[in-house]
Amino acid sequence: MEIKVLRNVMVKNNAIGGDNRWRLKKNNVFTINMLSSPGAGKTTLLQNTIGKLQEKYRIAVIEGDLYTSKDAQALESFNIPLVQINTEGGCHLDARMISGALDSINLEDIDLLFVENVGNLVCPSGFDLGENRRILIYPLTEGDDKPTKYATMFSKVDLVIINKVDIAPYLNVSVEKAMEEVRKVNETCEIIALSATKPESLEDWFQWIEKESVSALQE
Amino acid sequence: MEIKVLRNVMVKNNAIGGDNRWRLKKNNVFTINMLSSPGAGKTTLLQNTIGKLQEKYRIAVIEGDLYTSKDAQALESFNIPLVQINTEGGCHLDARMISGALDSINLEDIDLLFVENVGNLVCPSGFDLGENRRILIYPLTEGDDKPTKYATMFSKVDLVIINKVDIAPYLNVSVEKAMEEVRKVNETCEIIALSATKPESLEDWFQWIEKESVSALQE
């Protein structure tokens, strides 16, 4: 059996990612690619973020899942542009999928776009979607030793959100240790500890969005 | 750029997986492929399993990680055959890696082999390593809605271990709901709820190993 692969998959992805970035920038849309393992709290964080920031920003969300539209359904009540991408078993979103999703969003009418990637701490790290910033949601329930074990992902993000810190007292883990481990593989990213279920803990995250949305659109 | 792929990767993997299975069976080794997201508790479960079963079985472990040998180090005190595979960023173990690892284990001297796969709820599901049984460690800290979202993985395992049930009271999740969700995508697998950190909760798991080790070697 012989299969000819006529293009380098990553080169093509990154070219389409570049197109996406240009298209988003032209419309002054600040785009965040949200990465994590399954069940890290991305959707919960989105719920408590959109609820708070909806008055300030016109927000849209692209949801990536292997199957189901549960995550999109969880955001339906906000009445914002929502696009569900099902990868049908695929382990990551790619730039072409995002390009297709952007076709169905009126970009002139939004300021802030969240892309919730497939829950996977390995594969999505290699794919530029055209985002301005990449963030990683890292729940302490996974243990405080993950950054060096999944170094590729941790090294390629602009912000690490250490999530579920309210559960830490019931686990044999430490927020400080988790932060130190992040620093071993990423010296420059920002690190914010919070509990996505506790709206009162999200202030630093909101400030990060405000700060980065300004600087990203000047780049 | 043109790349020729001369073989179907999966066909080749499965052929080597078949070779591994034959080689293990010839030596009466019962092999379990342990799958999960990052931080689900595979290594902790192994620690409390080896400690208990070491008197009854001669045990070996193959550890799969992108980088580091932390998981293997966590098992060093048991003084058993331990092989660390580093995938260098790769998202799953494949049959060829296992074949190489088996070369360095004296199979005549073991009864029970655990393969701890890379933490990833998507990609490892497609790769037959030559195991007798596949088990999935699914921690409640990921939420009770994951089976239908990651249906490929959940549908391809013989046993789902619902882990971290001791933390459930501090989360908005239910063991019963998690079990119902597993049944939606896998009607035949066994399901055991436990806390890998609590040795007293592991009795059903030990009985499953005993039962399956007998039946698998008669297949």
C-alpha cells in the first residue's frame, strides 16, 4: 500500500493559521486559544468569564470536541455567536477547521473570540490556529508535577491558569510547587491561580484579558 | 514537497502488536494497557497495586511518558523490572516501542505486566500494543460527563476504573452519573469505582486482575 502525502501538513496548517490571524486582526478581534487536558475546567471558566465580560466585549466562542455539542450547549444562554466543531475522533483543532468556523461568524460584530480546543495535553500544541494568545488551563487535581512531563505544551503558551485551587486542601498537591514546575519549562509565561467555579477568584484573569487584548492588536 | 508513506501505519502497528501478544502469551504473561488523561492516578494505582500483589505475582512495568522518568522513579523501591519509554513529544505508545521494551525484560520471570500509556484520552486508543486487556482510569475530578465526549477511548476498553471518588463530595459530580455515561458508549465493560490513594478501596480491582489473568491466558 502506498500513500502519497503531497504537502507537509504542518506547513499548510501554519499558512492557514497565518491567514486566520490576518483576517481576525483586520476586524480587531482578539483571539485566545484555550488548551488543556479533558475536564480541566475550560467551559466553566468560559461561563464565568462571558457572564462578567459580556457588557464590555462582544464575545464569540468556537468549541472543539471529538463528539457532542455539550460545551456549546453550556454557553447557549449567553446568546452569543457559538460555533461547534466536531473533530469526529480527531485529537486537535487545526487552522482549516477554524477558517471554516470563522466563515459563519460576523467578525465585524465581535471583539473577543475564545477557541476552546479539544481536551488533550499533547497534540494541540503543534497547531497554530491564528490565535493571538495561547493559554493553558492546568487543574491541580492532575497533580503538581505535570509541566515537565508535558513540557511541549507547557513551553508553548503565554499564560498558565492553575485551576481548581479550592480543591487543593483535599489533595496532596501544592500551588507553589505547581508554579515552580511551570517555570522549569517556561520562563516567560504569566501564571494565574484561580478556581473557575468561584467568580470572585477571576479578577487577575480578567485583567490579563484586558491588558493582552490591547497589546495583541498593536502587534 | 512529496513524502511517500510506504506502509499503512496502523496495519504495521497492529501486526507488531500481534507479535507482542504471541510472545507474551508464550511466556504466560498477563498484560494490561493502562490508559487515561494526564494526572488521572495511573501511577498511584500502580504503587498501591504492586505493593499488594507483589507476593502473589511476579510483576513488571513499562512506563510511557513524553519526557522524564518520574513515573518509573516512583516505582523504583519495589525492585521489579521497570522500563521507561520516552516518546520525545509523541502522543501515544505504539507496538514497536513495546516490542523494544520487551527485549529488555526476562519474560519467563514475570506473570503480570502493566503498561502505563502516555496521558492522553484520544490518541492511544487506536494502537494495539499486544495487551490482553485495556483499562481506562477516569477520575471524577474531570467531571462526570466525559464518556460521550471522548467516546472512542471509552468504547474500546474492557474496564473503566472511576477514580478519586473520595474527592467527589467536594465537586459537583456524581459516581452514578459517571457510570451511566460510561454505559452510553460501552455496554459490556466492567466498571469499578475506587480511590487509588486508599488501599482499602482496591479490593474489586484486585479481584478483577485475578479473574482476568486466568481467562486471558486461556483465550
